[in-house]
Amino acid sequence: MYLKTVAVLFLCVLQLIITCDFRFNYVTKIAGKFQDNKHQDAKEITVTSPEISGVTIKDEHIPTLCCKIFNLKYDMRFIVFDNCGIEQIQEECFSEKVENITTQIAIINDKLTSIKTGTFRNLKVRIIHLENNLIEVIEEESFLNLPNLMNLDLSFNNLHILNSKAFVNLPHFGSLILESNRIKALHNNSLYFFRSVYSVLDIKCNNLTYIDKNALDGMAAENFDSNLYGNKLVSLPEGVFDHHRFSSIHVGKNPLRNLSKHFCSQNCTVQEFHFGCGGLNMESIRESVQNIENWVRANKVILYTDDDCSFNISEKITADEWPTCKSTGSTEEIWIWNYLQILVILYFTMCSMQLRCSGNENFYLF
């Protein structure tokens, strides 16, 4: 058994290497150059070949990200700044110099405290990563006229307010990650800027104590995934989820004291509902659980709860976290099988993309 598995693993790795000659470059400066500019007292990013797919700059010292740092003559997929001590972005920096980045801009593990008006505008990118900074303020129209933007990650910052006016003219926007900030409320029309048919709001582990009944008004998403896990919500307003369709609503690990049976009752469809009883007081547990049971039965919702809840619909109850599958195999067999699957997936992914790597081309694996 083990010899056969090892043999298959070896053949997969060998075939992957032969087919693509793939080299992993995780933390190096890949593609392009980041070097001293002979004509200016600064470093610059120089891209002079159309074959370059992107640039990653890591562990440099760039307190101010300014226009003169960019010398990009060709379109490329991405640019990443990782742990470069960036504290601010010069006005018009990206709109003037990074128009030819087609997929992703990332400024991560840095020291940004605010995003100014117009910082990200008129760009082609689909993804912007700003996680693990110190961002407290996002000004109005910070993200403006981005026709392709789909995903924005602002997790692990210090945001206290979600400024909905920061997001203007984003016709395909569908994913906002706000995990581990300090946001306290979702006010009227807070989420109107979601435009994608399937959209995701991940606002878990914040300080949410209040959601306005009309917080979702104006949102164009036809299928919404809302993660409110680990906040400070005491109640859900009646009708807060009405007139919307949800793939998932997660309200586990909130100190919900009373839960009305009308929080989702009019033209409201939910596929999965994640709920926890841990914060409910003894007097309200029975009524709230009964309300949930009745609502689940009436609407054919798949229910996930924590161990503090006592439900009668046993066939639809799992743990509060995402369910995991149990296997009867040994630990060694499971370990080998998992790695085999990963290698096979990598092999077919690389070959389907027809990546042909050489000494003149470098790729960054996301």
C-alpha cells in the first residue's frame, strides 16, 4: 500500500517538473527590478519586458509610496508590497503610474493608517489586498471608477466605521473582507455598493453591536453570503434580511439575548444558517430556539449550531464551525492521500494553464 502510494507521488512530482520546469518563488523579488535609480535619489521598479507577469517587493524601506518609484512600460498581472514600512500613499500615485496592472495590487503587513480620496481609481485590477495594516479611516471615493474590481481585503486593520461612500462605481464588486477590525455598526444602506450576483461580506470578529433594519437596502446581489460571527450583537432587527437571497448567514458567537421569528420572513431565502445559543439568557433560550426551529422547518433551511443549543431537528445539526469529514483510515494513510490529492490538483492546474517557465520568466504563486 505504502510503496504504491509513494511511487504514485514520485511520478506526479517528476511529471510536474518535466512538464513545466516550475520554480517556486515565495519571498524573493520576482520579475522586474527594484534598484537604485541613477538619475534620482530613490529606488524604482523597472519593468521592461512584456513577458514579466508581476513584481513582489518584500522587506524594503518605503515610508511613502510615491509616483517616481514606478517605471512600468508593459501590462503585467500584479504588484505586491510586503512588509515595506509603507505609511502613506502619494496622491494620484496609482491612477497615474499603475494603470497597466491587470489583476492585483497588494500592500500587506505595512503601516498604512488611512486611505485617501482617489487613492485607487480608474484602474484595471480585479483584486486589492490591504490586510494587516493600521488603517483607521477610509475617505469618501477612495475606491472610485474601478470597472473590474471584484475583491477587496481590509482584514486585520483598525477600522471603526464602514464608510459606504468610499466605494463608488464598482460595477462588478462582490467580496469585502473586514475580519478583525473594530467596526461597531452597519447603518442604513451600508452595503449598497455590492454589485455582483454572488457577493460576500465577511465582518467576523469586529465590535458589531447594531445593524440597521435597512442596512442591506440598495444592494444588487442576488445571492449573498454574510458572516457576522464573533461580534457583540444582542438582537437582529425584524425584517433585516427581508427581500434578499442568502447562501449563508453566520451569527454564531454573538451574545444574542432574544431572537425574533421575523428577522427573515418576507421574500427572504436562506440556504444555510449558523447559530449559537451561548449568549442567550436562560429565559430567552427556549423561545429563541423554538423560533429558529419553526423558521428552519417552514423555510427548509440547513442549520448549523454550537453545542449549547438543544434542537429537535437532529438530522440537520452539526458543529458551529464548518463541518469536517471523518475517515476510518490510519493517520499515515490520510496524510499520504491528502498530499497525493494536492499534487494531482497542482499538476492538472499548471498544465491546463500551460505555464512554460524559463530563466526569463518568473511567476508568483497566490
